[in-house]
Amino acid sequence: MDTVRRPLRWTAITGVLLALAAGLTGCTNAVAMSPAPSADDAACAAVQVRLPATVDTKYALRETTAQSTAAWGDPEAAVYHCGVAVPTVSDLPCFALSGVDWIRDDRGAQIVYTTFGRSPAVQVVIDTKRTTSQVVQDLTDAVSTLPKDGHECLDPSQVQG
């Protein structure tokens, strides 16, 4: 009689575990993202632990599915990738903010900000309908820990034509 109950017990336990696992995965609110090419750089990890819990005073940090990434808001008002390609030359507007240079690429509904003069580079994409460049200001302290690579934003008067 015990031999009949044993398979039933294991079947019931397995069923409960599968239902529990399915229920837990259905509850995750992680943002699906892909890592940047150099996401495994140690400098990205140093920035990751310094990212703010909130940006623009109202958007909370959410879990993501990729290394060296972050997202704030539900739906996302801003997303962050560390380890993107390091820009060396750009004709896009470049500005300094609290010691960090940023390139600004206005794409209408989104603005893409990429660090300039830092390696690895960081890219922040903001949804212009939900937030402002305040997000960049909120991230600048954390990003300022990235090593400088010698490049910096130049004023147009500094460029000979």
C-alpha cells in the first residue's frame, strides 16, 4: 500500500512546485532588456550600485533582466545601459553637467544621452512624454565614477574650421 502512495505523493509535490514556480514568474515585473557589449566591465558594476532608487522625484527603479541596465517608471520613463560603444567624435550637441560630459540625440519621443569622455560609456534614453532631462542630472553623480578617457565636449569657438 505504501508503494502506491509514494508515486502519488511525489506527483502532488511536483505539481505544487510547478504551480508555485509558474505563479512566481507571473508576478515578476522585471523590464526585459539586453546588455550592452561591455556590460561586464567592472566600472559598470561600480556605477550600478550607485544608481538612485528614484529619478525625477517620482519614478522608482525597477528590476531588469540584463547586466548593467536599469529602468525607472512603469511603463519606463527612462532606461539605462552601461557598456555601450564609446563615442570619440560627434556632431551632436554636447554639454557638461556636474563634471560629466553628455551627448544629446533628440529623437522626438525619446532623447538619448550618451556619456562623452568616459570609458565604458553610459547611455540613458528618456521618454519625453513622461519625464525630462532631470533624469540625467539624477544619474550624473553615479556616472561620474566612470574613468575619463581624455575626450571632452568642446565649445564651437574651440574648433578651428
